[in-house]
Amino acid sequence: MPPEGDFYSILGVSRDAGADEIQRAYRKLARQFHPDVNKDPGAEERFKQISEAYDVLSDPKTRERYDAFGEDFRRVPPDMDPADYARARAGAGAGRGRRSSQSQEGGFGDGVRFSTGGAEGIDIEDLLGGMFGGGFGGGGRSRRGWGPIPGSDQEVEIELTVEEAYRGGNRSLTLQGPDGTRGTLDVKIPAGVMNGQRIRLKGQGGQGTGGAAAGDLYLVVRIAEDSRYRLDGRDITVDLPLAAWEGALGASVEISTPGGDAKVKVPKGTSTGRRLRLKGRGLPNPKGKPGDLYAEVKLMVPHRLTREEERLFEELAGTSKFDPRRRR
């Protein structure tokens, strides 16, 4: 499995890949690792990584920050110069362990200052300490600081039924903050959300400092398994039990769908396993064509026959020339 933070490796593309190549890679991997298709225990986590990687690399501005700052791109202040950041990181690696004569609150006790020839005067604790809430030790304020720091983005999983994913609607979420306090958030779920889809709630993530904007909260959709419905992307499959004579003679049958009851026309001569399509009755698609619903036929016979039913079946057996085991 590719490293979790390496979004290019996760999608299997080079760092100079174009938008179309990234989209093609995402679609291929999403089909391969979608939890409804791939039952491997690690498929769901892999699908989440693929979705996150695509969210970042498909947005030009977010991708530019990721290319500049790597896995820290969500935490680095928006006005940070990438060259200064890179030099400070390099200086931290080269000078780790040297102490300055100045002291400050927090950190490791004595102020730890790193520098290199090309980045004289850049304090790695000023740079990184601010990102992670002030000082490596979690205490003091940096000496110079880098201005307001945006809040971090956060994720929370939300489980929906197939009907809720189909219709959308309002949900109240109880979330626990970093200080242990709980709060209620009312959110609107759009109709037609899919497994693994991330719903962005702007400004509902971690709080910024120094007046900076809060981060975003992402709801990661998990559609609960349902004994009635099987999902494949936006397509939905349901079982359609039929009596033997309905399959033979044809029928018009009512079935339940996530959007309500519907009628399906069964052609004459229908056997078990045949899939009857109801176009556009799958999951809605706010940006395009909805999925389809497929009714998969299962012919059923009575467990116990009345005398009349038994007589009629015997009459049919003696009259019919049909042999289901004969090769056609």
C-alpha cells in the first residue's frame, strides 16, 4: 500500500500529471476499491485514502499548497513562503541539538534555535510551534510568530441508510471538541450521496488563532448495509421474487425502491437471474445522470401444493416439452 500521506503515490500518478490523468486514475481506483465491490478488509481504508488524495490533487490551489508544503499543507499559514519553509525544515535537520543562549516559555525548556547558511535567523520553533498550537511543548508563544494561523480541517464519519442517501435531508450531529465539550451541529445531506463521499462544511473544523479562519469539517459518508438493496456506485439492485407462472406468462409486479413503490413489467419467459432495469431509479446525481435500479428475478415455487396445484403441475409436466438442462 502506498504511504498514507503521499497523494501522488496513492493515485499512482507522477507529480507533473495533468488534471485529466488524475481524474482517470481516481475513477479506476475508486471502482477497484469501492467497499460495495471490493470486500477485502483493507478496501474501505484504501478507498478513503484515494478519495482524500483526489480531493486535494483535483483542486489547483490545494494541490499547489500540497506540492509546496507536503503533509503539512493544511497547517502552514497561507502567507508562508515555500522557500523559507523548506530552508527552515532543512535547518532543523542539520542543526538539531544546538541551543541558543536565549530562553523562552514552552518548548523543551531552553529555547531551541536552528539555522543554516541559507536561512539565517529562521527559528524552527517559531515556524512549526505556531502550526501546532504554540511551542513544541505545547506551552508558550513564539518569539516572533508568523501571524494568524488557520484552523485545521477535520473529518467525522456519518452513517446513512440507503433511503437517507437517496433522499438526503437534515441530520443533527453531536460532536466532541478537543476540550471534551459536546455540541450539536445541524447539517443538510444532499440527495444522492455515495459511499466514501466527503461532504464539506465550511468553517466547522478546528478554530484558527489570531483571528484566522476556522478549518473545514468533512463528513465522510458510510452507507449502512441493507438486506433489500445492493449498491454498485449509483446503481441499485433489488431481488424480485416471482411465481413460476409469472415468469412463464409475464406479469406486472410492484416492487419497493428507496424512492417509493414502482411497477416493473416482467416479460414472458423470464427465468431466475434475469435483471430488469428501471432507468433512472437508482441514486440521484446532482451533477449528472442518475443511476439505474435493477430488479433481479428469483423464481419461487410453493413449499406445499394443494391437490389442485399438484394436479395442474403434473398436467403441465406431462404436456410440456421444455427441458431446462438441455443445451440450446
